[in-house]
Amino acid sequence: MSDRRGQVSWEHVPEPYRAKVIESIRLPSKAEREARLREAGYNPFYLKSQDIYVDLLTDSGTGAMSDAQWAALMLGDETYAGSRSYDVFERTVRDITGYEHVVPVHQGRAGEHLVMESLVKPGDIVLSNTLFDTTRTHVEQRGGLPVDLLADIAWDYDHPHPFKGNFDLDKLRAALEHHRGRVAAVVATVVNNLAYASPVSLDNMRSVRELARRFGVPVYIDAARFAENAWLVTQRQDDQRGRPVADVAREFFSLADGCWMSAKKDGLVNIGGFVAVSDEHLADECRQRLVLYEGFPTYGGLAGRDLQALSVGLREGLESDYLRHRTAQVEYLHDGLRDAGVTVCTPPGGSGVYVDVAALYPHLSPEDNPGITVTADLYLQGGVRMSAGVFELTTVNPATGNLVKRDFSCARLALPRRVYGRAHLDHVIGTMRKVLDGAGGAPAYKRVSSPRVLAHFFARYEPVPPGTGSRHSVP
Ligand code: F0G
């Protein structure tokens, strides 16, 4: 595989671990796959685990824990209040982030809920490079408006910029000036999940901090994949090469007032998360809500054993051997798909590989739900599950600060951590090759049922001839 940017390719990065426990998987027959997909209403979220061969739906909570993490489970102190496990967890999070106040939650969106209820009031704006969909929905539920400030090149799959996850600083300045008094917070999502998991540079983060400070606006980090971001900074930012990843991560945190984290990603656990902030008042507000929604502040929706496993996982997630392999694995999949002729976001980022579905199916319009076409095709051809979504973002015109709407679609093959090997990835690449071969004859999909919020999790579809799909129609 390629050796661009002077990185060692994955061919030279064998797994820095070996298997101690295994979980069987099987490839169902083509007839079974067709039946299961039809039963699932062509929505990959309705497929069942036992019917999937390689599951790249998400990298969230799907990783494998280490022996040290399994051993740590046994140390769990399940005391309701004042658990020892909380003390271990608090020390770890303080050490990694530098924030004084640590509030455990069961997963990222619970943290978003606590923070947004404290920060956002109706009419407020939350500025970000790009908010994840649950985060944006939490802002909207408070009557606020999420505004995403990516640079336009971020949407270009082929643009070689190493930090496509960055804030566009002109847009940020324009938004802060134009909407002065309404901006509740600036949020940096690292890596930037919806923007093809592209990283944010340290320089960009420093400028964001500086601008936000000038306007008196607090900065928070959505830290779900903070370790992958810090690692990519050490690989791509010349003045950061060779710097310990934990130091880079710590500097990112020092440029914000707090963070929330879905620890199901870089925390290397199957469930868990936290809010960590420097402001005692905000921490108190979060803790009061925590008791209502999650649990007492020394366990917050988790068992003591979860806190122990997470304390180990957060440190393992910063190890350079692990991160080198992880990002090289993403790169291997990226290179394999690109070499097969699929347009993927370049350069690859953290959690997975993002496919340009419009390029894959030029005969389908956005109304035809081509994201559903690719997820269905990939499952039918090889039992591989991926995800796709369409999002309506609000951004700003950098010249005027005026708000502008834009649609954007995103189809992702996310890699679970420490789960699949190279032969699995070769199977995915081979399957995608078949998808590409048959792409010209692929159907459109019509939405036949849908809920009010976060529709892509729950909608059902049926195949229809190209040109007759209808993204929003529901009988
Ligand atoms: N922030 C980011 C950047 C995320 O990617 C996610 C989840 C969350 C917050 C919410 O965290 O799931 O623990 O409640 N992303 C998953 C994904 C679901 O597949 O990308 P959660």
C-alpha cells in the first residue's frame, strides 16, 4: 500500500495484540441476505447481528476490550455513593484532560443533554466545525440553532488538505461578529465525524480559542475521538512530529473550557462517557441534572466496573502502537477502495472510510436515496454493513455572516477498534468492487415510513426505479 506522507503503510503494521477470545461470524447465503434486507425495510439499522458478516455500521461501542480492561472489571466498586471506582476514573480523566470537574454519564449523548440544558436557551446559536447528529438535535430541542463552519474544501472528496475537519476561521469570525450576543458556545468535534472523520489541526484549535475569547464565548470539545485526532496531528503537522500523543491531546483540552466524550470510541469500552469542565458552576448544574437522568455523581449511569474498564481504556487509547495500527488500518481500507475505483474521502481520517455515493451512482439523484442503495448493495453482495445519512446543515456566508442552508450526505464504513483483521478488510474491498460493477443498474429507494426525529435510524424503504425515489415522502 501507499507510503504517502512518509507514513508506514499498514502492510508493515501488524496488529499490536493477539486474540484471547473469539466470537464466531458467518456469511449468510445470498437468498438469506435478500430476505433479511427486505424484512429490515432496507434500513441497515434493522439488520440483526447474526445476519452480518463484517459489521462496519459504527465504531461506537463495538471495539474489543483488552485483558487489562477485563481484569479491571473485577475491581469495580458498586457502592451507590462514594465508590472507589469513581476516584480512579476521576483521577484518570483529570490527568488526561486537565479539567477539574468530572461527571460520568452512560454515553456521549447523555453528556450532550446535560451540557446543552445548561448552556443553550431558545434563540441561541451553537457554532461548531460540525456537530454530530445527536448533539445538533440536543441544541434544537432547547430551541437553539446549530451552525457548522467547515471550509468548503471539506466537502471535496479529493482535496488533499490534511485537516479537512478544521473550522473555516473566516466563517467563525463572521458568525461571532454577526450573531454577537446569541452565541452560547463554540464546539470543536475532534476528529470531525460528519466531515468524513477528518482531523482538526492544533493551529486551527489555537485560532478558534483566540477568536472565541475575543467575543467572550466559551469553547468545548466533543472528545469522542480525541486520541485519533491527536495522533493524526503528530503525523501531519510538521511542528508536532514526534511529540507524545497525550501531550498533544492535553494541549487541545487546554484550549477549551471543557469537553464531553462518548467513551465508546477512543475510551475503548462498550458503554460509557463523561463531561469534564473547569467551571465549577457548570459542573454543579450538570450533576444536579445527572441525578435526575442518569444516577448519583459517583456512578452516573454506569456500573463501578464500567468506570474501572474505562479508566484503563482511556490510557490504552493513547498508546502510539495502538494508534499507529488503527490509523494505518483505516488507510489500508481507504487505499483498497480507492484502487478499486471508488471515490473515497482523501486523505483518510480517524474512524473509518467515507464513500462518495453521488459518484458511485451518477444515475440516482439525492431524492432517490443513494445512501440506502449503497448500504443495501454492500449487504447483498457480501454481508457487509455500513451506514449512510443525509443531513441538513446551517452554515454562514463568510462575507456577510448570514445563515445559509446546505444538504450534505455521508456514507461511512466505520472500523470497530481491535476487532477485524486484514482478510476482513480485503473481503470488504472485494465486496465493494462487486457493488461498483453493478452500480449502473442499482435501484432508487423510496421512504415508506419515518419518525419525526433522527429519521435515518428508524425509516423504512422499498426499491423503486431510478428517478422515482422520494427522500421525504411518507404515506
Ligand atoms: N459525538 C460524536 C462525534 C459522535 O460520533 C457520537 C456518536 C456522539 C457524540 C454521541 O455519542 O453514541 O455515545 O451517545 N457517534 C456514533 C457513530 C453513534 O456511529 O458515529 P454516543
